[in-house]
Amino acid sequence: MFLTYICCDKNLGLALLNNKNTNMIKKVLIANRGEIAVRIIRSCRELGIKTVAVYSDADRNAMHVRYASEAYHIGPSPSRESYLNADTIIDVALKSNADAIHPGYGFLSENAEFAQKCRDAGIIFIGPSSDAIIRMGDKITARQTMIEAGVPVVPGTQEKITDDESARKILDEIGLPIMIKASAGGGGKGMRLVRKEEELFRAIKLAQSEALTSFGNDTVYIEKYIESPHHIEFQILADTHGNTVHLFERECSVQRRHQKVIEETPSPFLTPELRAEMGNAAIAAAKAVHYFGAGTIEFLVDGNRNFYFLEMNTRLQVEHPITERTTGIDIVKEQLKIASGDTLSFKQSDIQQHGHAIECRISAEDPFNNFTPNPGIVRHISEPNGLGVRTDGYVYEGYEIPMHYDPMISKVITWGRNRKEAIDRMRRALYEYKITGVKTSTKFLERIMRNTDFAAGQYDTHFIDKHKEELLAPCDDDNSISADMAIIAAYFDYIKKFEKAAMGDFALSGNGDKYKWKDYGLMKALQRI
Amino acid sequence: MAVDIRIGSRDAKVKLLETDGTKATIEVDGNTYSVDLVMVEDGVYSILHEGKSYNIELIPGNGPKNYFVNTYSASHEIEIIDAQSRYQKSRNSSSIGDSDRLISAPMPGKVVRIPVKKGQNVSKGDTLIVISAMKMENDYQSPIDGVVKSILVNEGDSVTNNQPLIEIE
């Protein structure tokens, strides 16, 4: 009797833990690496879901391998031979008895064929249907779908450009400036801006050839070019039972070469009315493709606050934590629940924005030297902490950041009761963030936090270009007191090395003996002079 | 011990006057500083000067006496020029002609393309080599008008930080 009681209680406890769903996913393979793999495993751990990491040659030491409950090697360092190898990944999932695959972002996350292959193999793909990925992935199809759903799109063509005559006709209709875009495009590739009529045909040819090399498809179309746009996106969550909600917006206008650098929510540019209107449009957009899972509807908003559908990202976004911070909803957890067949446990009216959140992306690149990538060994790292600060990262002391993958090494997210407090806190957090061994973008980000236009919330996608002199001037004043302090520190470090060598104290434990021996030889040579 | 320390393009004369535990008095280009200096972590120094707190991070540079130094507001390249390096510099300057230029890898990466051949004439600004790292391709240009003297790597090679790539004369 007693035993039965315990047993029942245990089942009940598990059921509650798993949101009363006995079909809850039990083991997830994370087909990704870096910070996002670590971030996904965190939510799995909270839900009691086992995790399987996969790794390439370069990633044996990576944090996601250390943090997951299981890890399997999938191939050489280049992504296309490892993290993009759909068949190997599915094979590992089957062998390790994972019932689901979370693709993260990038890599295979928006690959419809991979989603279908997972389902064919009896594995849950944590994301939307392949049909939704295909319909949103092709820009021309997505535009047509949105027009049918009553969601505003940027004026332009709905069909591929086939000849010069029809291109000129469209140009006459919508007027200059225009943008030529690749239908299969993304990340700024295959895009050409046309400001003068005589540039039109050449721009189309260039866009077509770039699209062909980048995406293997030369289909391009024409859109009106929106001057000084804001890039504002809405987070969507939809279950498989037809319930769709949005978790409000993210302002992503601080961009460099079409790559987001800083995101914040709420957007300082939106009015409550526009927010409500865009939220409804985002839900309509998702419903038009029977979307389920987490997704993001990206909009362009012009200076007069007209908004246009840009594209849908059918996956988790890099910048999802700011939404989590202001709504309190763990988006990865919701993805896992939706994929397990759960109904959303909240309605639109339950979701509110509390305070203000900002995210800065920290990259291993040198902002003052044309953002040159800077892979290498992390010597020291101390991450910011304290009230209202979250860091999502994956590097640790002694870790070698590989050259094969994205330079983003972590994200700092700060929260404040209002926008000013969130900015002040971000400035403080970036000051605390110390990483040596590799160059990072923290100083560049700090300068943005100090910029008066940013503080006033007055910026659009041209922000970095407009302020590049202030933001990107090299910070190498070699004649300040601070520079003299740098000289003093270097002097003492040199003296210390010298004395250590003189005392023969070379066999200290430390960063690898071969360096010590090298130092020792050097110091001996030095003593002879 | 007095040494020269090069910071960027400035050569500073540095002379230690006195030490007492963590406290030191030191002269930099005629300015006397009384500082309290502690190495708080391997390669990280905390300096207190007139009540102000400075955190200085030293990253080993290309040679044993070279550092990349980060302060709160700036990054510097620093080189210690002691008797030994002065001696070496005086020797080197006689053996290597000034017109020889060596292009080294500024970061680890993979050689994507080498659009020049040995013996080819190049002009200042011509792309000599393209290296990819972290999904980005970077072009490296010739700093001078000259001739490609030697190419030390092949397309497809992985290269490490500061590895010599191409010599121009």
C-alpha cells in the first residue's frame, strides 16, 4: 500500500514536471555548437530532458560537449563536413535514442530537407513543418503568401525578373530608389541598390550572378528601397493546436553590413497602437503558413511608421533572450513543449512586457581594424555579473576559439526598469567584461552605449555608418597617464620575467611546459648580455 | 635599471627609482609616478596611482619583449627595448635590406587564394593573398611597389598567427 502510494506520487510529480504531458520529449540532440548549444542544454536540464551534443574535430574541447549528458563526434572541422552533415547527425540521433533534434540557429535550422529527413526517420524536428520553411524561405513565395494574408509588403514585384523590359516597367511603377534582391537570399548577399535608372540592368546582372554563386539560384526580384528604415521583428510562439501568440517586438536597427550588433525591447520607435497593429500582422503572417514552434516575423518600418513584411525566420533567433527577460517566458522551453505536442499554457492577454532589455553581441574581432576576425586562445575571461545582467557564452580560460565558425563568442543581456537603466547597466556590464588573448568588440559596443543619439533612442539601420568616426576611431592615445600606467605594468612584468630567469625559477606550473622552457632559454640568453 | 619602452610610435625612457613592497616610484619620460602595483592574475596588473585604479592586461606579443596591453580606455602595442634588443636591432639593420617586406598572417586562418606568382611585379595596394577566418574573407595588400620574392604558403593551407606568408622586395 505504502509502496503504491509512493509510486503514484512519483508519477504525478513527473507528470507535473513535464507539464502533464506523457509524450514529453525525453532526449534531445542539439545539432549546433557554441553559445546556442549551451543555452538549449540549460532549458533541457531544467525540464529533466537528456541532451546529446555533436562535435567536429575542432570542438572536442568545446563547452557544449562538456555540458551535455552525451557527446558524439560527427566529422572534420569545416561545417559542411560536420554541423551541416544531415545524414550523420540523424544517424547519431537514432543511435543515441534521441527522440528530437534541436537545430539552434544557422547550420541546418532553416533547411526544409533536413526537417523532413528527421520526420521521415521518426525523430521530432524542433521547429516548423518543412512546408512552412519552404514557403517562408523563398522570398518571392513569402511575399505572395503575405499579400494574400493581408500583411503589408514592400512595394515591388511578385514574380522573378525575366527580362529588361518588365524590370523597367516595374521601375516606372514604383519609382527610384529600388533594391534588387535574391529570392533565395539572406545576410545581405545578392542585394543591389539602384539609385539611378541607368544602373538598373547592370545591377540586375550583378545580383543574379551573386545569387547564383551564393545560393545556386539566380532568381531575383525588385523591391522599393526604404530610406532610413527601422528593422523591427516580432517573436511568435504557436502550438500544433492552432494557438498563436506574439511576445512583442525586438528593435534590431543597430546593424553592420546587414548583421545585427545590438537589439533592444521595447523599441523606442514604436507607439502602443503601432505595436498592437504589427503584433496582429505578425500573427496573421504565421497563421498564413500554419506555423508552429518559435519564429520571428521581421518588418521594415519607415520614417513615417509604415511597416512592411521583410521575412520570417523559422527558427530560434540569436537575440531571443531580451524577449525572455521582458516577458519572463523561456522560449527554448516553449519550443520543447510545443514539439512534444503541448498546448500553449498562456493566452495573448497573459503576456506583458516588463521593463527594458538590451543585448550586445560580443565577437572575437578587432573593431578598430576593420573588424578583422580574431580567433585564438582565451587567456583570461571574467564575465559581468550583478543585478539585471545575463551572459550567454561558451568560451572559458584556456579555450582556443576555432577559426572555422562564427566570431560571436557571447551575448550580454541587461535588464532595467526603464530604457535608461538598461543602457547604464549595459555600459557597466561591458566595463566589467574582461577577455584577453583575443580581441573583442566590447569597446566598440561601449561607445555605442555612450552615443547621444542611441541614448535618445534616435537611430535607424544607418546608425553605425552615420557615427563611424566616433565609434571606430582607433583608441590608441599613447601619451596619456593611462598609457604611462600601461608602460609601468609592462616594465614590471619584464623585470619579473628577468628576475625569475635569474633565479632559475622556470619550472612553475602554468600554461604548458614548452612555453616555460622557451622562456627559460630566452632568459638565459638575456642574462649573458 | 633604465630601459626604453616603445608604445605605438613613442619611445619612452623608463627608470625605476625606488621599490618598497608593492609600492614603487618610477620615472616615465621625466614624469615621476608613485604607484602601488600588484599582479592580481597571471598577466593582469592592478595599479593605484593618486587614488585612481587602473587595470592593465598584458598579452604576450610577437616576441618575448612585446606585449599587447589593454587598459580600460585603450589598447596599445608595447615593446621593451633593452641592451639586448638594441644590440640585435643594430645587427639586423645591416643584414636585412630595408626594401624587403614580409607579409605575415595577422590571425589564424586558411589561405583561400594567392592571386600573384613568384617573380611577379606588384604595385602598392595589390592583393597578394586572401585568408579566410570565421566565415569572413580578408584581402592582404602589398605595402609597397615591388617584386614577389617568395611565396611561403599554398592555397588551402592553414596558417597560424604571425606565420610568414609572402616576401616582397
